[in-house]
Amino acid sequence: MAQSGIPVALLADLLAVFIIAAAVGIFVAKIGDFPYTIALLIAGFAASVVGITIEIELSHDLILLVLLPPLLFEGAATTDLERLRRDRLPILLLAVVGLLVSVTLLGLAGASLFPGFDLLLALLFASMILPTDPVSVLALFEELGAPERLATLVEGESLINDGVGVVVFTALLGYVSGSEAGGSAALFTARGLGTLLLDIVLVSGGGLVVGLVGGLLAYSVMSSLDDHMTEIILTIILAYGAFLLAEHYAADVLGIHLSGVIATVTAGLFIGNRGAEYAMSPQTKVAVFNTWETAAFIVNTFIFLMIGVTTPLDDLVANAALIALAIPLVLAARAAVVYPLAAVANRVTEPTVPRQYQHVIVWGGLHASISIALVLGLPPSTPLRAQLRAMVFGVAAFSLVVQGLTMSNLLDRVGIVTRSDAEELFELLLGRARAVEAALDATEELHRNGDVPQDVYDDFIAEYERERAQLSEAIATLTRENPVLRHERVLAGERQILQREKSATLDATRNGVVSGDVGDELVEELNVKLDRVRSGQRTVSETEEEYEEFWRRRAAEYGLNVDGVDDRSSADGDA
């Protein structure tokens, strides 16, 4: 029999990984209220302890070149750029200024407290461990119904600080390894620090340009297509192509490596927002996002399980004191930048970042795939390489297990997702009411098609209509007793109406009924209305007097009198 080019042992190991993952998934589904990614990590630890060997090397290149691009692209593509733009100041402060300052603080502390570490080595550790990876936290936010704005702040910071962290790490590694002239002494001069900051700006800015150009090219091709399979392939090319072009091939042309992380994130943000709105049909949008959601789920499954399997437990035990010292320092460095920078942002922007959100942002700064990839990429000649590896794995494991598992308790303690008994009952009644309505519609359709006998149809209709009446009365009573619930129900209804309105506007733009510029203005106005609803204001009955819709302003500028229509309508109604 002909031998396959792929080793059978590799396929067997991959199969073992996904068998364990499936078992973990079944376990989580049965018990509920346990983060899937953290369960995978613990399962990986357990597999390692009991001697289950999986001979797949979780290498630097495997994580950075194969596994990371789909995670970055999917995370960016599913991020609402409008929400990101509205909170751009706190996000940029935390992701850029916050990362640079926290790396400096942790480096200074580590140089004094980590045995055998000089300042440069402590800074290198800080640049590896401080980029955040909130996958399990974001999944928990979605499960518990945490505010969208909190999720945007956490995810937005992570998308940007991952790229900045990789750039800082790469620059520092050059000094540690001696490839930069002058070595570590050259860094701690005005010239050296200026060069480092300039490198960060050039590498990050170059990655942004690569991602934007790649996104524009993909957008222009997708705009002329309506084939979801081809468009899925184009997004795959974009995700990996932007990363490789920036990270590897840019050096051949420009003589400098650009940020592949930032390139892929930028491309994902562009195609997931502008591309999804104007270059994809509804069917294509569903197919593309479902594909990337599945890809990200599979990659996360593999990464978290393999981190558990490959974590050097003997090294963790041998360096337990060093890890125990690093954990509080990492948390302190994060807290030392989040609270002051949030205060700065709150002085100049609205809405502010609430103190409860700040607590969650500090504790939710988990560390995983980026940190692991960076430490695995350390050259063998790196000083104290074994200690650095143990520290990164140890701090990452602590953040994922301890911080991840306690996040729901923190959300509850700070009052972000606390729900009263009335709110839980209200949610239950609404869910059942939706199900009953769907059952009535299905019964009617089956009866029309002759698939349900008359007597069965009569019984079903009578039973479901009785339950619908009871549910309606229960909901009405509950909302009378709890005015807040009625307000929330109205807001939910207005959100759905505005989303339908936005979809219709996007369809009109996509089909050429209105131009792109006009469509953008109409969508922007709807986004403003959606913001008002999300912030607890209603847009119909509680609109401010000075607020004027975009189309009314334009009509008035042209000379059309549309206010008279309201007067005539009122007169007709009175007549």
C-alpha cells in the first residue's frame, strides 16, 4: 500500500486531541456554567499528569503562522467598528500607552525582584506576558449577558495590544540576543529608546497599511461577486496573506519586518465591517461569518488543550517561587495602568468607563496564545530561557484558570450582570412566549398543507392559545409590578426595529438604490439611534426636541417643507 505523505502518527495525535475536546465539550454541556476553554486547559493538564502523550509540538511557528491568523481575523471581523470607534480613546490608551507603561513598570520591578534578571531580561518577560487574550472572558460575557460596551473595551484592547506587544518583544529580543549593535547598553540611552519607539511606530503603522490595502483589494473583488464559497476563500487568503506579507515578505522589499498581527487585525476589521455591509449579500455574510466562527472554535480548542498538554509541569514546580512572585507583579502592573488611564479617558470623553468596568478589565486581562507563542520563539542562547518559559506558562495558566473561573463571581459582585428573580422570570416568560408563537405558526402551516388532521389541529390550537393567553397575562402583570422590565422590553423592541431599518438601508445601498455616501450617512444616523437605545434612552417617545433626523435636514436645505405633512395628517385624522 502506498505511504501517505502525512505521518499516520500525526493524524492519530490530532484525532486524540479532538476526542479529548469532544469529551470536554460533552462534560461542559452536561454541567453548564463552566468555560469551555478553561475546561480544555484543565483536561490538558490532566492528560499530561496521567501520561497521555501527544507528540505534536506546539511550536512558535505553528502558533504564530498557522493558528494565530484565523483567531485574529475572526476576532476583528466580528468586532463592530462603530462601537470600537466610539470608545477609541480608552481602547487606544489601554492598548498602546497602557502596554508600554506596564511593560516598563513590570520590567523595573522584575529587575529588582527576579533572581538573576537584569532590566533588559525583565522587560523581555514583561513584553511576552502582558498582551491579553480574553477568549474565555468574552465567551463568558456573552453567556451572562454582560454589556456590549464592556466586551468592546476588553476585545478592542486585546486586538491592538497583541500587535504592539509582538512589536515590542521583537525589538527587545534583538538587544537581548545581541543582534542589535551595542547590545543592552545601547538600548538604555536616549538614542536607543528613541530608535525603539520609532521601530514600534514604523512596524505597527506599516502593518496597518498592509492590512488596509489587503482589505481594500479583497473588498473590490468581493463587491463584484455573489458566490459565498469563493468569497470565503478570499477571506482566508486575506487573513493569511496580510500576515505573511507584513511579517515576512515586507523585509525583502523594505528591509524591515512589519506587524503581521496588526495587518491581519486591520484586514479583519475592514472586511468584517465595510465588506460585510457593502460587499456581501445576506447569504454570503452568514456563510463567511459561520465559517470563521467554526475555524476560530477549532483553533481555540486545539490551542487551549495543547497548552495544557505541553505545559512543562516539572519546570513549573522547579520555578514555583519565581512564578508566585511574577503573578502579583503582573496583576499590579496591569492595575497600575488601567485605573489611571481610565480616569484620563473619563475626563475627556463620554460616556465614561465605569469603575465596575475597570475592575473587570484588570482581572479579565488573561494571557494565552500570544504569550505562549512568543516564549516558544526564544532562541536557545537566550539567558535564563528555562526560567522565562516556566514563568510565562505559569502566569498564563494562573490567569486562565484562576482569573477565568472567578470572572463570573466578579461580574456578580460589581453588579454588572446581577439579575433579580423578576428579571429571570421575565426572561423565561418571554422565551416561552416566543416558542408558543412559533408552535402556533407551525401548526397553522402544517394544517394548511394537510399534514395535521383536523381534530389534532383543534387540540393543538386550543392548548397553545390557552398557554399564550396565560403567558400574556403573566407578562403584563409582571411588567405592571416592575416598571423597569417594561422599559427594558420597549428598548428591546426598539433595538429590533432599528436593526431591521439598518438592514433595509444596507440592502438599498448594496442594490444601488442609494449611493454609498448617502447610505453611509443614513447608517450613521441609525447607529446614533441604536446608541441611544443601548444607553437606556428611547428614540421614538423620548426624542429630544432639538434632535433632527438627517433626511429632514437635507430636505429643509433643499427647500422641501415636510413638517406640513404632519399637520395635514393630523387634520385628516381629526376630520
